[in-house]
Amino acid sequence: MSTIVGNLVVTGNISSATMDVAASAVTNASVHANAAIARSKLEQNALEIYPIALTDFRVWDAFQTNLPGTSAADDLGLYGGTFATNTPKIKTYDVKTVGATSLYARACVRVPIEYDDAQTIQLRFRAGMETTVADVSATIDCQAYERVITGGAVGSDLVSTAATTINSLTFANKDFTIDGTDLVGGDWLDVRVVVAVNDAATVTAVIASIASIELLCDVKG
């Protein structure tokens, strides 16, 4: 084996049967803008955030229908609030003294094309209570099924995280892990969120609220 100490300039081509390149030896600046590099060879960025528009969510059992402006029956509502004063939210109606009740909304969510196939993927809901907490409980849960666009049978729920409490006036992120084993970039998820509130005796308003919804996933590129 020969060792070269110092710089080596080659004006022609270098041919090698094998070559060991140290990790991080090839930097971003070293790669030409026109380089044809496969996505699988790019650096992975963990849990990149992709916001989901609240307006993407619709009536779960009448998917052709927008969420109502006022929550009713078993449907969550889409509340716009006052522009420049309130942020839009998905909320329940005032469920004080109603007892145990569950309200839903549904959306089709696209997995980003740059998703690193079969890697970590999550849904995040930033949620909490408005005015007053429920005297018994308030939780958020979701289901996600891979949407088979060829018209095939729907598989099982991919969400492994159990229902999580949101019974607090302080909004917080609630993350739900999705089994990405069979997912690839460009797939679609059929997502249903459920807010379950149980209140029996509160005299002031009890409203469960979702401020934002995001998809988080490992990506390359």
C-alpha cells in the first residue's frame, strides 16, 4: 500500500476497483447541482413536520360534507373565530352535563413523497379544553388506515397509541404513532379523529378543542 502525504491533483480520470470513503468526507459543497443521486442515498431528516389544514377534515360518515360551523350530534365543528383575533379550531359543542359523548372528524392525508419508506411516522394534535375542564374525563384518539387507491380491501388501523387525555386548559401536543411498515412516499392515510368527553355536573362551558394537526415523518430529500 502506498501513502501520499499532501495534495494530489489528477487532470484525467481515476479508476478504482474499490474505494473506501470516510463518513462525511463528501460534503454538500462537493456534490454538483446536477448530480443524479438516488433519494435512498440522501441523509435522513427525522420527524419533519407537515401541517395539515383544519379545512381538510370533513364529516366522518358523510365525507362529501364539510364540517359544520357549529358542532352537533357526533360531529366536531370547524370554528373560524374572528379574523386577526382568534385562530381557527376544530371543537366540540358545549358538552357540559351531557355525560359521555364522542365526536368525530375525518380526512385523507397524503404521505409526503420524500417519506423514508417504512420509517417513523406520526400524527400530532395540539389540543386542550376551553373555559372549563370536564369533571370526569376528556380524551383524544385517532385511527389511520392506508387508503388503497386501486379499490382493494382496507387493512387494519395503523395507529398504535392509545387515547390520550386533553382534560386541561393548557393546550399540548398529543402524538399518535403510525405503523409505517408498509407505507411508502405518496401513499394516502384515511384518518378519523375522535374527541371523547364525559361531564356530568359542570355549570360553565366545557369545550374540547383542537388548535392544529400535523403529520410528522422521517424523510430523505
